[in-house]
Amino acid sequence: MRVALISFHSFLNPGGVKTHILELGREFKKRRIPSKIIVPRRSLKEDYGKGVILLGTSFAIPFGGGKSDFGLHFEPSAIESTFKKEKFDIFHFHNFGLFSSVQILERSKGLNILTFHSDIERSNLFKKFPILIPLLKMVVQSKIDGIIGVSKIALRIFKDLALPKVVIPNGVNVKKFNPKAPKIERFLDKKINILFVGRIEKRKGLIYLLRAYKILVKKFKNLRLIIVGEGELKEKCQDFVKENNLKEVYFEGEKSHENLPSYFSSSNIFVSPAIFGESFGIVLLEAMASGLPIVAFANQGYKEFLKGKRGEKFLVKPRHYQESAQKIEILIKNPQLREEMGEWGIKEAKNYSWSKIADKVLDFYQLCKKNKKEEIPFDFEKILLDFEEKFKKIANKDILDWLRGA
């Protein structure tokens, strides 16, 4: 069994999907399952070693309050030569691009699995052109043999498709993320460190944490806010800090996944003010595995992840930074509660170790292999024609022309 783990997203920047693919690949390697990662290139300087194949081109586009990818293979023959050389049996897609992924599907001869990581409702593209959703589903129904959702939210777009489906959550590397990870000396001065990790963009909501911090520093003099990440709203957030004369706010920039455990182990409280678009929340798992109590906005993904669990009581309504400040204050005042919530998080995170996640993925491969449908010739142009005919009363001709042109 040879597995291709195919990323729709560039690996140039950190992200949950990238972490998921790399960790699943490492787990396969431990089990001596031959696998390689296929990822589109965005920069000529990219090189991730022999285990990662750079195939296709990725362009950054605005997507759901952040940045995502538009991918294309300008030389489809490169796909064919790669597959001929590697002889993959399983093509495991992580998220799906209507063009780059389709170009690969047209040439794949094995089992096609899709893991969907996204909350489709966050997509500005699909909000503006909802007619694209049926097209996506038609392509998936035609060629994909099984669908994994990292949550029920991620899976719901495909609920009406007659394919094997399962929820397999994201995982966490519990050996890497733990309270004993090396600490950062300059943050160990007995101040209470509040940590944010994520892209500094609209949907991650850092501005709401800054507003909550503004409330908290008026009550407590021993606080520090540590911000790990980059993004288009960084300057705006830095301006807010200056305009409000907020002290002890550290913009640390973007850090590699290898360096993140030290930031978690050096902190006391983790806050994720993501206002929408989270289908799961790997960053919550990393904080929990590191022994941190968490405060977060109750977006759909976080609500599903923490439903019925002890951490649920520290979720607050998105954008309600005043309530967020209140929850953080409870933890500031109560060191014992911080410790108890941290211990709960460590125990809970062990249920999401990558060894357990990999077991579920491999079991799903076998299920889909047993239920694999007969090979159907894949003709994207025909799918477009069927799509146009089926939805001609509501389809936007400009979109159809654009799809063909792309």
C-alpha cells in the first residue's frame, strides 16, 4: 500500500491542514507505510525534503476572512510522470480545489479519499456563488470513494452523497506538546502569560482579545499578552496597542511548529478568539496537551469539539470580548482552577493522539476499499455540461465560462 497525502494548500505558511498532513505522514512512516506528501508550490525557494513532492502552483486568494489557495497544474504531464514513478495505491486529498484536485483525480487510478477540514459556510466564494457547491458535490460523487470530516460541521456539506463517510478528528502530538517542553526564559518572571497563536486576520479575532486585555490590565498589574503569528491585520492590532498604551504585549511573529511547544509551556492561559470558520481547532488541542486552561469564542467548530466537556464553560459568544475578559479573570484569580483545567486538558488531549487518529484513518481506507465503486471514466467537461443543464435556471453563465477557462 503506497499512499499519496495530497494538500490543496501551500506549505509556505503554518496552518492546521499542514500540521494534520505532516503528523499523519510521520505516523505512517513509523508504521513503515510507504507514503509521500504532494503539495503545490508558491515560491521557487520551497524545499521540504525527499518526502514531499512539489507539484502544481498555488496562488494566495482572500477566503473566509483570511487567505487560502487557488491551485493549478500548468503541466498536467508532470502529474502523470509522478504517478508512474511513485505507483500510489491510495490518493488521500486534504480539502479540495475544483481545478488542481480535479486535474489529479483525472489521472488517479487508485482509491480516492477526501478529508474535508473546512466549514464551508465561512467561504466568501461559496457565499457569493452558491451554485459552485453542487458542482463540487458532483465532482466528489463522481470520483471520490470515501469522505472523512474532521468534524460533523466539515462533513455536513456532503450529507446527501451516497458515499462512505466518517468523522475522524484532528490529532495532537502529545510527545511534542506537553508541560515539560523547554520554556522561554524571558517569560518566566512570575507574570501571568496569556497566549494567542494563529494568523492575524479577521476570522481569528485577535482584536477582541486585545480589547479584553485592555479591560484586564486595569485590574491586574502582573499580566503579559504573547502573540504568535503573522497576518494582514498585524499593523492594525499593533496600532491598537499603541493607541491604548497597553503594556506587556509581545508580537513574536510567526514561529515554526517545532518552536510552538515552548510558547505553550511558558504560558498560563490560552485564548482563541476565532469568531467563525473553525471546523475543529487543532490549536485548542495543542494548548490542552500543554496543560493550559483555554478560553475561546463559541464558534461552530469549537462548540462541537468541547460539547459536554469541562472546557465548554469557558466558551463565550463570538465578539463578546467583555465576557471573554470575565472568563479570563476567573482563571487569573484562581491558580488552583488553572491547574485543574490544565490537568483535564492533558487527559482529554490523549484521546486525540496521532496513533489513535491513524488507526481510524487506516480502518477507513479498508472500508472504502471493500466498498469501492466501479471505475467510471472521469470527464470534467461532461460534468460541467451536466451541471449547466441541471442548474440552467439558476446558473451564472459567467461562472461556467470562468470554470472552463480555468
